[in-house]
Amino acid sequence: MSHHHDDEFRIYSKEFEDLHKKWDRRQFLTQTTLGLGALALGGLFGKNIPGASPAAMGSLEQDILAALPHFAPKAKRVVYLFMSGGPSQFETFDYKPKLIELAGQNLPDSVRKGQRLTGMSANQSSLPIAPSFYKFNQHGKSQTWVSELLPHTASVVDDLCVVKSIYTEAINHDPAITFFQTGSQLPGRPSIGSWISYGLGTDNENLPSFIVLISKNAQKDQPLYSRLWGNGFLPSQHQGVQFRTGKDPVLFLNNPEGYDGTDRKEMLEYLSKLNTLQNDGYGDPEVVARIAQYEMAYRMQTSVPEVMDIKDEPDEVFELYGKDSRDPGTYAANCLLARKLLEKDVKFIQLYHQGWDQHGSLPSGIAQQCKTTDQATAAFIKDLKRRGLLEDTLVIWGGEFGRTVYTQGKYIADNYGRDHHPRCFTMWMAGAGVKAGFNYGETDDFSYNIVRNPVHVHDFQATLLHLMGIDHERLTFKFQGRKFRLTDVEGHLVKDILA
């Protein structure tokens, strides 16, 4: 280190000392409070923080994390294929043949039971029943009913655990997606991936433990907000990192133009020392998180270009996933990228595909959605299975709610639409820890109410955490005087779907 750099460092140190001498009573109390918080944070990260003190190791958060996993996990990794907008269960997995003879008739009050409607259909004079325009067939040894729109998914049904009795409380998109991703309809809570990153850490020090991919070839009918993969009140290095297509897969990761980066490591060392001084002075836990993020960004400059490069994939792989897989950023390409990330031991991958909100022209709209996603989804399952990754990876497919049996506006056999329906809808899981070729739950003849084995959003979240070796009631974080968890104050393990 040069004398010039030493002089600069002493100047910064002197400035921090002067700040300490000038603090008044309010600042002292703030320092003390945040200092205790910093000790807690040191405990959170334990041995991952250089120089973490023995006192920090004894924090409440460290005690909680030290107990993880609570039991042997079945899944080491999760890929969550989120179909944003609410896919219709009627045109995908929930076969309701009795609706054919009721086409166009008003939904009976005995079925609706006065349940809440959205503002888009609440003023309709009638709620005409709309059977699916598409045919269903049974597939596999499990004889699972699947729509003709999903022929590729039909070929892997014996690997799927299809849950037809999911239900939620939110009836509009933003609160419903937020509820699925964070356990609360209100913004501000940590996302599922952030909870898992916080609780279980990472198996690859050169990539984030929580990565987000968004399809570029999807209709942007409903917005996606970054808070859906945000860290909430957890330390910020646990937020999801979005990987994009193009020149900068991760924003602000590459060096500026004209900068060769040769002295970047030295710069980061100085920055780390300054941040350490800042942390020592103010005790803000977020400073430690930022240090970790800078270090991760430095390592990612090498690891990200490597994992994003698909040119070495054989033609057979592209043929498996479909022609779109050669086009970075498409749903198919993101599925292929997700497989590569799993091979690098990324813990949680969230893949969003928008465009499932079909209030009108549903038959043509959902046909296009299925055409865009079906082959790649099935290919992903097949690819993981043949590489031995499916046995310790959990794959999830589903949206934020289902669709109504009745159509918005007039019933037209080939051109109807469906409103939001939170009372019952279908999701599926595959891989580590769940029964393969298994159907769970049942809805009535109108797919309006659940008649057997209901699964609430918090039950789904509790089961997901269980498969990762986490007791959902024990993974908590104290914030503003209260212990929070992903499942809030609810959630039950769905034992019947466990392998």
C-alpha cells in the first residue's frame, strides 16, 4: 500500500473520531441501539463476517440460524415457475365435463353462496357458465386429466404432484401475488426466496443464493414489482437478484467503459475498510450487508458471464426445450438457464411468466400461453430428471389464483373470458420430497368450491419450507418488536403429498 493511500486512510479515520466526540445524547442512544443491532447482525452471518466477535455469535438470530436445517431436507434447491395473472384451471388441469350440459346457464346461488366477486363482474345481471372450449384426456400411469393445450406437460404427469385444491384470500392481482410471494397481502415482507437465503445461506459463494428470471416473450398484462423478490426487513444481501438478457445481465455489475478493472480489488479493499469504520461508528447492520454485496459483485464479474453462456449446449438440448431456447430471455431460454444455475447450486430460482389474465378471448389467449410455455416446462422436468437433479430439486408451477366458472359478459362458446377466482385453483409440484404421479384435493362440479383436502397459501408455504428442512414456525426474524415468519400466524404441513 502506498504512503499516499495510508495518508488518505488516516484522514478518514480522523474524521470518524471527530464525529464520535461531537455526538449528543440522542446520537449516543441511537449508536447504542444500532450497535446492539450490529451485534445481532454479526450473529446472523457468524463465521461469514471477518472478525465477527464472540459476543455477536451469541445473538438471538444466530441461535435461530444455528438450528437450521431443523431436520434433513428433501430438497436442496427450488425452482418456482410463477405463472403471473392466474391460469385457468378449467383449460389446464381441473376437468369438469358436467359443465357442457350447463353451458350458458346462470351459476346457481347454492354454488356461489354469496361469495365475493370482483368489480369487473359484480354488476353483471347473470353469471353464465362457460365449459372449457378444449378437450381433456387422461395420461400416464396416474391417469391424470390434462388439457389438450398441454401435450408436453401431459408426457411428464407421472413426475408431477397435482394439487387441485389451492385457495387464497386475495381477489386482485397485486395483493394476491404479494401474498403468495411474501405471506402477506401488504407490501414490505420478505419474499420466499429471501427467507430461504436468510435461513440456509448459499452453496455457491460466487453466485447469489436467490436469482430471478422474467420472460421477455410474455404479454405484460399485469406488472411485476421488484418487491416481490425483495428482502423486506431481512438484510439486503438476501434479496433476489434479477438476471436479464443483453449486455448487462446484472445491473451495475460490469466495469464502466474505459476502466479495465485491474485495481478493482484494491478499491474494494479500501471501500471495505471505510465501511468497517462506518459500521464501527454507527452500528448500522445494513453496512455489513453492503460489504457482503460488494464482495459478491466482484466475484460475480467472473461467474455470471460463465453461467449465462449457452453456446456450448448441444443441439439436442435446444431441440428438447424448443426453438425459443436459443433466444436469451424467452421462457424456454430461462428454463434452460435455470437448469444451469441449479448445476451451480443456486438455492432458489424464481421464474416469472406474465400474460395469464384472460378476462376476454380466453380460448385463444390461453392457447398462446400454453404454446409458449408447455414444451419448455416439460423439458425442464425431463432434463433435471436425466441429470439426477430432480431428486433433490423442488419444482413448482402455478399462479396467484384461478378463474371463474362463469364468463364475463355474454357466453360465446369459442370466445369467452373468466374473472379472478381465489376459492380454488390448481398448482403442481415435482421432484424432491413430493409424491410423483399423484393428484391431491378435489373441487365441486363447478370448480367453484373445494370439497376435499383444501390447501391454503400458508399451507403451501409451510410445506415448501419443510421440504427444505425448515420448520416454518421456527424460522423467524424479530422486527419492530415482533417476531415475523413467512407463514405469519398460520400454515399447516400438507403431509399427504410428501413422498
